[in-house]
Amino acid sequence: MIVNPQLFNYRLIIGSLLVVLTVLGIYSFTNYKSIKSYEEFLKQEKVLIEKELTEMLESYDELSEDYNLTASQLQEAKLETKLALDSLRLLKSDLSIITKFKTQLLVLKTKSKILLSTIDSLNATNENLIKENRYALNTIEQKSSTINALANANDSLNETIDKAAILKASKIEAKSYRLKSGKKRPTSRAKRSNAIDVCFSLTENPLTTKGNKDIYIQIVSPEGNVVADQGEIVFGDNSLIYSKKEAVNYANETLDICTEIIADEDDKPFSKGYYFINVFHENLKLGSTSIRLK
């Protein structure tokens, strides 16, 4: 069999071309797949960086809401993170871009870690201060309660002492008589009486303040008039119309007092009925008694 050399060469060239094309096709397909995989990788890296930046922003927002922080460091960190996120979203996926933002993300994470650590430290300090403040307030409240209790007890004691220190009168007696030419003649008859003797004792009381005391005697007739009216004396919101005033020196010992009250012309003659005799120290009534005239 005779072989044509030219035909053989064509076949050889065609076969070689087919081999080359096949190899090129395989290489191109493999290279295309590699490029697609690389692009997908870059896209995933970009998404991951965006996600981390978004989470950092959300954590800053939560800090602002929960802790009401307005520190310049927090605002600065939020601004840097937001700018990085906005820039990354506008740029296409590229190795140099991804590398740059990964480095920036690392720096932002470091700043965030330092900031959060500082905030935690401040919060811990603040909680301790709150606890100390509460303890101080509780201590103050307890002391205030104790002081109030002592003040109330002291007020009660002072009130008891004041009551115990009040000047007291005992043995109050009154006798009517007729006074004529300096002579006294006891009588219980209204028409004949024109004077009343009042005797009483200021009792011993070591709690009462020593010194001069003004004692007022008041005699009230059956008609409700004050016998031998000496006028009215005012004690604060109270007033007293009295028949006789006796100034005595009280020395915390029993002091016997007798005084004579002579009827005015307007009081004569005395009326039949009961006459009420009251003894006062200032506006405080020390005691009373009564006599009946017939």
C-alpha cells in the first residue's frame, strides 16, 4: 500500500491541533473555574467584613441606649466603623481592597476591645459607688431614725419635766366676813358680807424654777361677774380678769399665802348663791374652791 506523504502530514497536523485545542480547552475551563472560585471567595470575605462591622455598630448603639454613654471615644469609634462599612459597600471585591479592610477591621476591633474594657471598668466603679451610696444612705436613715427617736423621747421627757415643774396650789380655802372699822366679823349672810379672805399653799416642788411669782386670785359671783375687778391681764392668746394679785418669792418650798379681797361698791351687797374662787399663776389655773352665801 502506497501512503501519500502530504495527506499524512495533514492528518498529523490536524491531530496535533486537536490535542492542543483539547489541552487549551481543559486549561481554560480549569482557569475559568479558578477565577470564579476566587471571585466568590472575595465576595464572601467582603460579606464577612461587612457583617462584623455591622455587628460592631449595633453593639455601640446598644451601649449608648443601655448605659446612656456620650463619651467622645464611643462617638469616634462609631463614626470610624460606619465610614469603613459605607466605603466597603461602595467598592467592588478586590484582593487589595479586602486586605486593606481586613487590616482596618483588626484596628477597629482592637479599639473596640479597649473601649469596652474601659466601659466595663467604669460601670464596675459606678456600681461600687452606687452600693457605697446606698450603704451611706441606709446608715444616715438609721442614724436619723435613732436621732428622731431620741428627739421624741427627749421631747416626751421635757414635756413630762415641764408638767412636773408646774407650780401647784393646795388647801385652798375661802371665808366671807363683814369688815367694819378694821374689824372682821365672820358671816355667811350675803347682805352682811363685804369681804372674802382666800388662803392657800404653794406646794413644795424642786423642779419648779425659783424666784418671784405673780399669783392671781379671781372671785366670780353667782351672776358671773368678777368681784373687786382689778382689770384684765393678757397672756399670749389668753386673758384673765382678776380680783387680786399677790407677788411672792417662791424658793421650792411650801409657801402659805392669805389675802383679803374687799368688795367694790358695785359688788355690794353680795348676792345669795355660790361664789367661785380660782387661783392662777399667769394663765395656768392652780386650783379652786367655792363658798355659799345665804
